[in-house]
Amino acid sequence: MVVEDLAERVLRGERRALARAITLVESGRADHRAEALALLGALRGSGREALRIGLSGTPGVGKSTFIETFGCMLTARGLKVAVLAVDPSSARSGGSILGDKTRMERLSRDPNAFIRPSPSQSHLGGVARRTREAIELCEAAGFDVILIETVGVGQSETVVAEMSDLFLLLLAPAGGDELQGVKRGIMEMADLILVNKADGDLKPVATRTCADYAGALRLLRKRPQDPPGFPKAMTVSALEDSGVETAWDEMVALRDWRRDEGHWAARRAAQARYWFEAEVRQALLARLEREPMKGILSALAGEVEDGRRSPGEAAEAALAQLEGRA
């Protein structure tokens, strides 16, 4: 399938074409990378824009259950929802289970929903390396809301905030020392903290946990992109479908305020710059893995191991070789 035909099919919202396009941008082959860049270039002028929502939280907090309940509520309102779920890859085999569709059975059957699990491939930050480009493809395909579910490792998952318009942090009650459960770094990124499982015997505990986090949020430095009252903590129950619509109303209010105040466009521009710099770094690292730099690095590593050079001296020598100064 040529790139032009694939681009036209994605713009028509064909799910199979979208799945194939995401597979193309996730491929590590050099020829596929060239095709992926051409495809993204062809789709860039579509003018379509979705609400990008990043969602993180500790394992077992109920992210998949929340996404299914939340996604079904949105599709019932006539919105098209895409879910980009990232599964952890094995450090030994490199494989992933990719079982998100089985955990979101009801949403996966919804004609207005699209669920795409992807392996993290040991990429840090809780997202896959090409998740940002998958978001662009889903926007071009006409989806209204894109949910990015992270691996679920906790503190390191701040990268998703650099590719989303709103960042949700999902927490569970009765998790021990509540304010130590998720550290300050990821809390500072969150726009909404949702304490899930606020049902049954856990409801009073969830209410207290929410109050604890609400108090902690008031101690954080005020961000210019937040209206009064944000960021805020709320209780939800994905199991009983309570509090989910209220959370959505808060997201819409925050989105509208940021658009009206000019923060929306500024945030997306800053994110584009962030990913440009990230791509440059990745390209430089890839260059180090190719010959002749691979051989040079191996020789310098041997000298470090033997104690003939310090790590700093060897690194400077490697950079000199890369820049042609040696």
C-alpha cells in the first residue's frame, strides 16, 4: 500500500488503515521509518484536533476499568474515543502481553472506540517511543478524545505529560502512606487526581485519601496554566460509574479555560519543541550504535575497563571522534 493511499484511508477513518499506519510508525526498519515520516507529513494538514488525555497510576489502581467506563460514557455522548495503551516489555525476552483489549471488552466492541496496545520496548517514561506519532494518526482519523494509558510504574511516568493536553493521575484508597504512594514529581504534573474505587467499604477511606491529596495540592506552587481551583482531587468509582461524568465536566472546563487564555496553543508548541529535541537525541544515540562509532566505543570501553582511561576522558574522546575533531 502506497503512502498516499494509506493517508487517504486514515483520513476517512478506516480502522484497519489506522492500525496499519500505527504499525508502520512503530517499526524500527529504516525503509519503514522513511515511509512513516512521509505518511505523517501527508496527514499534517488535516486540521483535525483531539483532546489528548494522559492517564497514569500505580499498578492495580484500576486504570483499564476506569478507561472502559470513561470511554463508554464518552461514546454514549457521540464522541469517538481512541485508547493508546502501553504494556511493559520483558527485560529478558522483550515481549509484551498486550492484553488491554481483554480488560476492556465492552469498550473494544464499541464502534466509536479504537483500542491499540503497544509494547514499551524498555522505553522509559511509561510510554512507547512512537506513542506521540500514534496520537497524530488518531487525530487525523477523526477521533475526538485520545486516552494515553501508561505502563503503570509510578514516579518516572512524567513523559506522558509532554504529549497530552490534560494529565490524570489515578490513585487507589487504602494504599498505606497515602502521600508517599506517588511522589511529588508526578503530582506536580497532574491536572486532576482521581481516587478510584470509591465504593463499598472503601468509600470512606477514598474520601479521606482524596482530602489528603487535596490538601497536598494546595501546598504546590501555582502553575500559570491553571485556573482557580486546579489542580484538584476527586473521588470516582469506575465499577459503579459514579463521579466519572463530573470528572469529565472538570476536564472540559479546564480545556476551555486554557484555550480561552492561550495556554492550549502554547503548551502544544512547547511539546513540539520537546519532541524535536528528543528525536535529535535518539538519532545521535542510534548513530553511536553504527560503525565505525560502535567499534570506537568498544575500544574505548576496553580502555576504561583496564583503567587506562577514566570514564570522563573516554567519553570526551568518543565525542571528539563523533564530531571529527580526533
